Amino acid sequence: MTAPSDMMTSDELLGHILASLEDDKAEDVVSISLRGRSEMADHMVICSGRSSRQVAAIAEKLVDRLKQDHGRQSRIEGRETGDWVLIDTGDVIVHVFRPEVREFYQLEKMWMPSRAARD
């Protein structure tokens, strides 16, 4: 039995999200800690799908798993086009991109700590 969503820590939620993305073959998964840098969430996850269809499927399955397995409601934007889907789970913000769109917006460069971005 899993803990109710209000008792799940943001790190536990992140673990469930990363497992879901791995199960659905998301590519180039990057997790960025936002603690102390943003009030919007504790973590941001950025990943890619190979096509618009896969991007939408990854996002839909993640939202469904969080709701069914953990009672966690999420907001989802952009699934209609499948270029860039944003999932707001509260403590973790997830971005699922087609590779070309991800390259264009380069969110990792904007949010990665400056030390990591230089490496």
C-alpha cells in the first residue's frame, strides 16, 4: 500500500515520476533540484520522447499513474500537440519534449546550477 499523496515527500514523488518515465522509455531524463531557487516546486524533470505521440503518451501515463497509484492530482498542459507537455504535480514540475523543441528552449541551461552548466 502506498502513502496518500499529502504524506508523500517531494523526493518520494520524484522517485515515482522517474520510475514512470523510465518505464515509458523517456529519453535524456534530467532532474534538477529547485530547492532554495524557486518557490514553485522542489524539483524539475526534463525529458524527451521520440515523437509527438510518444510525448503525449508519456505524459498521460505519468498523470494516470500518479492519480491511480498515489491519489495525486496533476495539471497537464500541451498534450494536444505533443511538442512540449508540462505536468505540474505540485512538488515536481515535469517537462516532456520532442527533441527539436527541447533543443530550441534549452530549459536545462536556464535552470541547471551554473557550476554544472559549465562542466
